Amino acid sequence: MRSVTKIFASIVLSIISALLNISCAHEHKVTKGNVYQHVSRDIQIGVTKSEVMKYLDSLEINGIKAERSDYAIGEYFITDTHGRQIEVGGVVGATFSERWKPPDFCNSIGVIFYFDKTQKLITSHIDCFG
């Protein structure tokens, strides 16, 4: 009876080990936390739009390059950290997409940078999409 229990335990441990290896092999390469760490460390409020675009063009996190988009916006206001309404003069977005998506995870992580009329960074927003 003991040998049957040992064999059963060995099989169960082998199955668990195989499942853990499969899930770790497909670990999410880019997370909201990764993007937040890079952006908060490297980009400060008040930098110019061209500086942010240059930064995004060179940004790569865990082997995944940022895909950048530039948008013009008219008559759009956001509230800054001090509660003031500021008119947005433009938006730059970047996404980090992965080909393989684990269940219950998003397809891509996006960051949006908001600029005032003088093209200075007001704020940014990071979120999960898809």
C-alpha cells in the first residue's frame, strides 16, 4: 500500500511541476507595474512632447518595444493633481503588446501622456487594454 501511495504522490508532484513550468514559460513580460516603474523614473511632469516621443521611441521593456501614437485634441480639459482644469493641447500614447496572452490577462499595456497648449507634459495614465 505504501508503494502505491508513493507512486501516486510522485505522479501528482510530476503533474504539478509540469503545470508550473508551462505557466512560468508564458509569464507576462510587460505589466502595468513595469511600465509605471519606467515612466515614473524617466519622465517628469513639465518635459516637452518631443522629449516624451524620443523616450518612447527608444523604450523597450523585457524585449517588447513601445508602439507610439501621436494625437491632436481640441477643446478637451483634464484636472491636474492640484485640482486645476487644464486644456489639453495634445496626447501621445504608447502600447506594449504581447502575442501570447495568458487567460484573464490583458492583451496590451498602454500609457497616455497629456500635454498642455505649450506642449509640456501635464500628466500620464497607464492602463490595461484588451
